[in-house]
Amino acid sequence: MSIHSNSVMTEPRLQPDPEVICQRMGTEIVLLHLRTDRFYELNHTAARLWELLSQKCDLALIHETLLSEFEVDPGQLANEIRALLASLKSEGLIIDSDRPVLTREEE
């Protein structure tokens, strides 16, 4: 994934691993990885990113959506998205996908 000077992201296609189930609990989401039997708790912002990934949104659209929903600096948000995705990927919660993603043009 890369960040351009205008903070628009380009990336591989990512999706939640099919062996991860989720349940919304108020403003948070709890994930259970069925292969590892590990639970994860996502805060409000991370939960929203998870929902957008689940809806097949590309990272540019996720970035744009989160910017419109939360008061945050675009650069800071890009860094936080990058860190969260790295963490989710290292835990096996998201995987690269060959499926089509929803982009801003297709909304």
C-alpha cells in the first residue's frame, strides 16, 4: 500500500478472512478467528474500517469515508489505517483478495 502526497491510498485488494466472524457490540466489533480460536476487539474507528472492508470498499474510499465521519487529519488517518491493516494482516484477520472492490467511481 502506498500513500500519495494528497493522502489518497493505493493498495492490494483486501478482505476479511472468511474464517473470521464478527459481532457488533455497541460501537465496537468483536472478531473471532475460527482457525486460531482467538478473539479481537475493534474500537469504534477500527470497527468502521472493518465494515467498509467487508463491503468491498477500496482503501481510497475507506480513507475518504472515515475522513467524512471522524474529525482527523488526513495524514494521521492514513498512518492509522496503514498500521491497523498491518496489524489485522499479521493476525491473519484480513487477506489479499482477487474479488472486485468498490471504488469511489462505483459508489
